[in-house]
Amino acid sequence: MLGRVEIKGDPQGAVQLQHAFKATALGRPLISPPPAIPMFDNNDLIGADIFR
């Protein structure tokens, strides 16, 4: 998430507005486990099949 506040000549007001922002998760997010990555070294590099 990215939010931007334009100063418009009032830097103090922009900072106050930034501090007033609040993000709240609704529910319980489900986080998938990371994909398995095969072990490799400089002699046995991973090929393009890593993107499958």
C-alpha cells in the first residue's frame, strides 16, 4: 500500500494528516507457503524452469 500527501504550502498540516492515517486488516489474511526452490551453486545453476 502506498499513500501520498501533498503539502500545498502547509507542511505541518501534511504531517498531521499523515499521522492520522490508520490501516486495519479486515479478517485474518491467509498467507501461502513460499514455493520450493531447489538447492544450487555456481557449478549447478538454476535454469529458466524455476519460473514454472
